[in-house]
Amino acid sequence: MPTVTDASVASRVIGFEASDAALTLVDGSGVLLAEPGFAVRVDDRLACGAEALADARRNPLAASTRHWRDFGLAGVPASARPAPPAELVGAHVARLAATAGAAAGWVLVVPAGWQPAQAAALAALCAGRGIPVLGLVDAAVAAARAAHPGHTTVYLE
């Protein structure tokens, strides 16, 4: 992970939204990266994102889209998934961090249905990879971040 050394990087904050459908990184300039929440593990090779989506067509039984939902939860038998959710999430986070580059930190936007232990596990995983976590925000709160006078905000997940 790049180090925070200059003022432009030190003031840069990256927002990271994780869901089964897509992973999105944003900063003040807009969307940095949006990719599918797919992971495929074949033998010792682990692919994430768009690469995994392409591999999933060739290896559908090795594909996972639910590792984000299952991340941090115990009791899911290893035989029921291509790899442990923490391994898949960790690989995806490392890929996103390499793409995004240095920042003062990330604000993690987590699905509304996540348990507190899942959000804490994601924050710990990011911190373990050198990604400073500035905060956690529920996806419903992030979706309603702007006021829309005269309109009702509806958020469906």
C-alpha cells in the first residue's frame, strides 16, 4: 500500500461500497472504479472482479458472488463455497487498494443487512492491509446523503 507523504494524498479520502452486485471506489473527483463482486478460485489461482466474471462462465462451480454477504460469518461449510469469504474479500480489497492508490483513508459503506461483526471484520481486514479506515457508514445512510426538497428518498436493497 502506498504511503501518505504529500498534502494532496493526505487530504484524499476514498469511499468504498461493497455489495454482492458491485464494488465501488469513489473520491472527490467521482467514481474511481466499479467492478462486479465476483471471485473465482481454480486450483491456486484467484481472480476477482471483471476477470472473475469472465472466468465464471468457464468455471461456474468455482465462482462466488455471495462472499461479501457471508464475510465474517462462521458456520458456512467450506465445501459450500469456492474459498472462505475472508480470503475472497481480502483479495478483492487488495486489488481495489492497488488500483485506487494512496489516500488519507477510506470510508467504508457497508450493506444495510450486515451485522456489526461483519463491518468490524471488514475494517480490521482493511487496516491489516495498511488501509486507514476513517469510518463506517450504512449503505442506506450513504444513499440518502443529499437532501432533495419536494421529493421522497426511497432506498431499496
